[in-house]
Amino acid sequence: MKKRLFLSLFAGFLLAGNANAEPLKIGYSDWPGWVAWEIAIEKHMFEKVGVDVQFEWFDYVASMDAFAAGQLDAVTMTNGDALVTGATGAQNVMILINDYSNGNDMIVGAPGINSITDLKGKKVGVELGFVDHLLLLNGLEKAGMTESDVELVNVPTNETPQVLASGQVDAIGAWQPNSGQALQLVPGSKPIYTSADEPGLIYDVLAVSPSSLAAHKDEWKKVIEAWYMAVDYLNDPKTRDDAISIMAARVGVEPEVYKAFIDGTKILTKEEAQAFMKKADGFGSLYGSTEIADQFNVDNKVYADKQTVENYIDPSLLLGE
């Protein structure tokens, strides 16, 4: 009897502990590959897989600041910014690739600027050290040019549409929705180079604090499981319109408008993401792309010392190892 009573009490304590456990706190922001988390939230997919999560909506930079301040277990960011966040003190591990940018990151030229080569001697507004600065360098290199062939103007990404419209610069580098706003705001402007020209230049990921990953590995596996339920819901022709409506409502735009944003984002199936999680050089691997981003960050004095990229990636949850 005493043994039975002890076991019952012990089970009760365990249940009480689980009931009082903090949910996994995840910061996300306005990018189609991250807004897709809203599908899992609205359709109760986390409950279905049995994991307690709390998603918190931020502006992009604010989400990384909150993660760095220890307010979040995980945050959505680019692979390059995962390095920046880690190098400046907030270690993180990328466990999931949501997507790669497939056109939503753009170099947008003012009227009369029709190609990258037209930028020679011109002013380009871009947030220095951020992903669209890297996109610009990639485009310049392909055109046989270097950064010294243009005059860079440091502009916060969310201000780039207004700066292009003011005539202060001849082109801007920005991601959606800012790139789309620039195209709408400046009649005759056009994308002259985009992330679709270099797939894998920008991977968008879920990065987790090492301590949370160590303590809650099984829960993070369930988070990934719920993510792929959301991806399936988005990809299924029967539910795609509902999925897009959920995403569009999160950011306050019409579903028809939001479809174009999704088209510029290659949201990956599990099999596609697994392939990019394997070690290889170049943009066809998260490892290779992150090595390139690391060199870019050091070259542009975003941080001083090269990072050990392998420490930032844990493929085991996605690959089922």
C-alpha cells in the first residue's frame, strides 16, 4: 500500500511539474517562410503533436535582440544573421531550414537602371552587413564588377522604399515586403538582380539556444513535426487557399497579394531541407552558404573573427539521426 501511495504521489509530482513547465518561446517576424508558422498556430498543429509553444511576433531585428537578451528559446533568422547573433554573444544552433529566398530579396533599380552594370558609378542604398548587401556583392561579381564600382549608402531596410522614391540613390537592396513596396512606390523601377539568380545565397532558419536544445530535444523534434504539417497544408491544393489566407491575415495584406510573396520564397519540403542540411561547399548546402556568409561578415567587419560554422548547425533532428 505504501509503495503504491508513493508511486501515485511521485506520478502526481511529475504531472504537476509538466503542467507548470514553461512553453518553448519562439520569436518570428515578417518573412513568408516564417509567417508560415502561423498555419501551425491557427490549425492547432502543436497541440496535435503534443508540444507547448509560445510564438511571439517581432520586427526582425527586435526578434534577434530579444533572443540575445535570453527572452526566447529560439528565433527565426537568416543563416548569416545566426552567425552575427552568435559572434556577438548569443550562441545558437540552426536545427531547421524553413526556406531559401527565391526572388523576394532584390536589388531594385530606379527608372533607367536596367541591369547591374548600369550601377557603375551610381549610389546604392542597402543596410550594410545585412543579407541584401551580400546579394549586391554577388550580383556585382557576376557582372565582373566589385563593390568599389558603386557608392554604397547605408540605409535601414525598412526605409529603402522611401529613399529610392526620394531620388537619393539609384538602386536599393531589400527583402519583401520592402522590395515590393519600392516597386509600387517608384513607377518604372524594376528588379535588376534577385535571390532567384543565386538560390541558396540566403537560407531562412529556426535557430535555438544550445541550452534549450539540450534540455528539450524531444520537444524540438515535435516543433519540427508541426512545421512539416504546416508545409503540407500549404502545399495541398485543397487547403492552399486557406493557408495563404492565414498567412496574409497575419501581416495584414490581401491573400492575392500575398501569393506573390510566397512565390518568391522556396518553402522547403522535409526531403528538400534534408538535402541542404548535408555538408558541401557552395550555396547548395547550408554549411557551404554559411561559410560564405561568415567570410562576408568578417570582410565587412560585422564581427572580427571567423566562426566555426559546424558549431551553428545540428542536422540530427531533421535527418532523424
